[in-house]
Amino acid sequence: MAGGASPFVSERDEREFVRAFRLTEVPPEFIDDPYPYYAALRRHAPVHELAAGSIFLTSYADVTAVYRDPRASSDKKKEFGPKFGDSPLYEHHTTSLVFNDPPLHTRVRRLIMGALNQRAIARMEPGVVALVDALLDRMAAKGRVDLIDDFAAAIPVEVIGNLLEVPRDERGPLRGWSLAILSALEPAPSRALLDEGNRAVRDFLAYLERLIAERRRRPGDPEVDVLTRLIQGEPDGERLTERELLHQCIFLLNAGHETTTNLIGNGLHALLAHRDELERLVAEPGLIATAVEELLRFEAPLQLNNRLATEEIEIGGRSYPAGTFITLGVGAANRDPDQFPDPDRLDVGRRPNRHVAFGHGDHACAGMNVARLEARIAIGRLLARFPRIAADGPPERDRRVRFRGFRHLPARVAQA
């Protein structure tokens, strides 16, 4: 149970854990429930030294301050060079929107946000409703379902595939490629994970080169087709280079898939584990928007983020030199009692709720409103259709540290 009983038998035991804590060597119990460990770090070492020149932040105030600080860079070349070498993973992760600073970040974000404006998101809603209802129909026929394979993971692949107008019969490999590429971002990826990630980038690029070449020959409607919009650029002539275009498409498909799958899966698991809040949401469906924000806070799909200090920077009352690697504890900040009263309690009506699940400031997630739309429709319509939904066996958690989610979530559904 997230935020459950302390794993420590004494304060001495807690302090010893904090002293030795490394993200590359977490205990198995940390994956199941990291929040008591985050709380220990926040109490004893809110700015914790992971290694020489590398710190981990667990307080909301410190995390949000670094997100806002222009001296905290998102550029990952220095970090990813030793990790990935001269590889497809290095090229992708140092070209994508999320791991860059201005001017590249500004230029690419403007193009993507122009393609994902409020009108575009509003046009998506009927299609998402139809997709979710079709999945619910299939689930009703089965009775016993996997809320990940049968539902959560099936939604974002279709939504982002529709935005880029990827032919439906070519979407099969997208989820596997996405998981392989993002798994390489773990604090200590194995050689096998790196090999799989590099292979996925190569395969993804080869596919996109064909797709983009075809779209150049037969452009879609830029008001509907995000890929055509990105190819054509802005009216003032702003355009992506060919390599930037390829990697931003991978980024859109990866980020849209991973965040939303985990948001829906984590959210449903949390509601099943807190039956009173599930029943409250069933009785008051108008709470769905605040419920989604609370589910994002309670079980952030992305638990860690990173920055690099480009100048001397003050954090928690102490100065750190340029070149310091900073790991932001997103999941920890979202459970900080100084910001969120009773933070380990799920409250689908919680207000205010200034969580940092989608980041903060200039680097806030470009697709966050698409993810919110998908989660509101998916969770809201599932509970309206199956208010007596119940777990049907132990869930299988994804064993990654950076991304928090489930591989499988068995459940039994029944009509109202």
C-alpha cells in the first residue's frame, strides 16, 4: 500500500538507510512503495548526496525552486555521453524536446504546442470517447480483464497514433519501442536494456523515415494531422530539421504512451485500493477533473527528473558548484506534508493541488492536457460503466525506479 507502514524498526535504522541511499541500488521494497523511503530522506537529508557532484532532492520547495531556476539545465549531453556513448539512444535523448534548453527547446516546444493547441485537443474528445467505449464493450464481454493490456496501454497508442495519422495496421510495434527507449533512462540500465533501447531507436527511425516521406508526398490537414503540421512548420517559416523532426515524433509517441498508460493504470489501482474514494467518485462524477489531478499527485507516473547546474546554485541553504547533477524527486515532492496536508491520503476532491507530476515552469510537459483528457474520459467512463469493478488477483508492478506503473493489473468488471 503506497505510503503505508514504515519499513524502519528505529530512527537509527532510518538514518542508516538515508546515509547509504543510492538510486542505483534501491531495496526491492522501494519499488513497491517508495514513499516511506522518500519521507525518511526528506526528514534527515532533503538534499542528499548520491555521489560526488550528484544530489537528490525530496522536498517540494527545493524541487519547484530548481524547476524554475535558469541555472538548472535540461541539456543531458554531459550526463548521457558516458551512459550511452555514441549511439542511437544518445542521439535521440539529446535531440528530443524534453532534454534540451533554449534556443532548441523554445523552437521545438513552440511547434509542438502549436500542434497541440486547445482546439486540437477539443477535436480529439469524440474520438477518445469512442475508443474508450469500444474498449469497455470488449471488457464487458470478457468479465475478467487486465486493466493495463485491455485498457490503459491501448488508449494512448491509439490517441497519439491518430494525432500523427499513423496507419492503424502499423501501430503494433510502437508500445514495445517506447518501453525499450524509455527504460534506458533508468539510473543504472543493464547492457541488455541499452542494446534493446538502441535497437528500438534504429527501428523507430527507419519506420518514421518512410512515414514522413509518404506524408511529404501526400500531406494531411495540418489542423488535424500533427505530423503534417510539424513537417510544414509555422507560417513564419520556423521548421524542424529532418533529424529533429524524426526525434520529436519518437518523443511524442514515447511520452504520450508512457505517461498516460501509467496515469490510468496507477489511478485505477489507487482507486481499487481506496474503495471509499472510488465510491465517492462514482457517486459524484463531477469530481473527475480533481480526481485526475489527485491521482497524478498520489502516484506520479514519472518519479524522477534531472537537471545540471550550469552555474553555482543555492539549494536548501547551501551552495553547489556548476556541474552538479541534480535529481528531482517528483514522487517525493508530491507527498511533502509541507505542501500537501495528510499527503499519504487519497482525496479525489483535494484542492488546492499544485503537484509537479508534469514538471513545472518552462519545461512542463507539452502533452499534459492530452494526458488529462485521456485520463478523465478513461477513468470516468469506466467507473460509470463498471462501478462494482474489483481487483481479481495480485498486480504485477513494473520494476523501474524512474517510471512508476504496472505491467499487469487483473480485475473483474460487472455492469452497473
